[in-house]
Amino acid sequence: MRILGIETSCDETSAAVVEDGRHAMSNVVASQIDIHQAYGGVVPEVAARSHIEVILPVIHEALDTAKVSWDDIDGIAVTHGPGLLGSLLIGTLTARTLALTHRKPLYAVNHVVAHTFANFLIEPEPQFPLLSLSVSGNHSHLLLFESLLEYRLLGSARDDAAGEAFDKVARMIGLPYPGGPQIGKLALQGDESAFKLPIARLDNPYDFSFSGLKTAVLRALQHAVGADFRLHSTQIPALLTDQQKADMAASFQATVCQTLVASLGKAYTQYQPKSVVIAGGVAANTRLRQEVSAQLPITMNYAPIQYCTDNGAMIGAMGYHLALAGRTSDPLSLTTNPSLPI
Ligand code: KG4
Ligand code: ZN
């Protein structure tokens, strides 16, 4: 069975053809990073307009790359939340229209849950129960899957998501958006123990909080340049040495990774899953992968970067399982929900 997966929840327009939920025949991603970099983050109106411009060419390229025509497509899966309303609307309206005109069943996919399905696009196939740490620019979740479509939330971010913290700290040390990959690169030249940063402790050991860490980074940087709390964060990069920037990148990254892996480790001990996966944009982080592999007594497999950051293939992979379960959506009435729960 071949599913066309469509993703437009944030700043990537993506479409993919996925066979049997396991094999991505194509995965086309049009990133808007260049457009948003000038503003230091995603501008929702600009994102929606850009999706409109590229969505049909992206879908056609996904079909061409997979060497299939509409006749070979068995269904269309689309992200209908959570995400930016304007961006989600472009994807869902396009998918609804295509489902009607090409007479294909339509499947509504939860973006956050779909991130985990990226790990089914690689070998070996994850086993159940499956523990998944899903960490992105807008969410940080620890999920326990009993089976493909039976999952529950063990914990989530109380405030800033992990990726958001990467993006904000990157700005404080003068790195462009998106901050995650930039911090990862710069951290290689830094000393992880240069700055002592706090790990938040919460009542639920599976919840995360990164806003205190972000403030701690700001205070440490103000202190490092000999200023007090009144120095605005935008003034800091010009006052830092290259070594101080690299040291903060390394110290911050190590603290985030230790925080995430501490929760993952506790959940592993409590639930004894057969497989553990990490998902979402932050799962592309090399240091996080090293920390997970070092701390968990299980052999880890990691999805390639293009399946960690937002992509249509993970939507197509989850859509396949919705298709098997007969969970179709009505193309005349499918709605979007920017804060769709798990
Ligand atoms: O999953 P994603 O592409 O979009 C959302 O659903 O949010 O994740 C984007 C986030 C951004 O915050 C970005 O800085 C972060 O993932 N990210 C990384 C890395 N690559 C992307 N964070 C740390 N290290 C990376 N290598
Ligand atoms: Zn995402």
C-alpha cells in the first residue's frame, strides 16, 4: 500500500510516498529556513504564504521521484495538528482537495505522534512496548507505545521545548536560526564543564522544563562579560570571545542532553520497553545520540537526520497504520487543530 504523506505544520513543506509504512520511496522537503533567518525565527504569515507557493510542486516532485502516478497512490495522509494554524490549513486544504479530485481515502495525522514513526522507516523495526523521546522546536514528549496506534504520554515540557531552548540560547551567543545544528557544531570546540548549569527537578520525573536553564545561561553570560542582569541579551554576543561562545554551546548542550536522558533512563527502568527511539529535530543532535547510547543498556538505532526534522515520510508512515485500522477522515469536513492533543 502506498500513502502520500503531506506535512506543513511549521516551516517545512514536505511530501513523501511511503510504501507499507516502512519504505520511503521519496521524501521531498522544501525548507523555509533562509526566509525566516532574517527574522531570527519563524514568522507564521510568511510561513503560510510560502507553503501555498511550493506545496503543489513539492507533491508533484514526491510522485516523480517515487516514479509513481496518482493511480499508484492508495491514500493521502496529512498533518492536521498541532502546529501553526495558517501553515496547517494549507496542508489540510490541499490534501482534502486532492483526496476528493483523485478519489483517495484521507488520513488525519497528529504531527507530534508521527515523529516517532520516522523510526519505522529504518532497519531494524522497533519492537513494542516502545519508549519514544520526541523532542522538537515546539514540543518535548516522552511517549510509551503499547502498539502502533496505542500510546500514552508519560511526560512533556512544562514550558519551553528542548529545540526552542536551543534556538534561544543560540541567539544569545550570536548564532543564526535554527540554533540546534549551529550549537552542535560550535560545541565541538568548547569545554562542557566551563559553565555549571542547573537541571530542573519536577514532581513528575518524565516532565521537562527548560525555561530556568535558559535564564541560567543568560545570567552566566552576563556574568562572563562582567555585566549584571540589566545587560540585554542582544548585546551579549558582541562582548563574548569565540572560546566563551563555544564553551557555552558545549555546556548548554550537555545539560539539555543530560536532562533528557535522565528522564528517558528512569522511564526505561520503570517500563522495561523492548525498544527505545528518539525523534524530532533535536534527535538529530550527535551529543544527544551519544548520551542516549552511553546511558541506556540497549542497542540504539537512529533515524537519518532528514527523518528527524519535519518531513512527509513520517506522516505517510503513520497514515499507513491509520489506513490498516480503517481510520479515515472525511475530506469535506476535516478540520485543523493548532493545539491538537496527543
Ligand atoms: O521537528 P522539527 O524539525 O520541527 C518542529 O516540529 O518543531 O524540529 C526543529 C527543532 C529546532 O528547534 C532546531 O533547532 C532543532 O529542532 N534541531 C536541533 C538539531 N537539528 C535541529 N537541535 C539540536 N541539535 C541538532 N542537530
Ligand atoms: Zn516536528
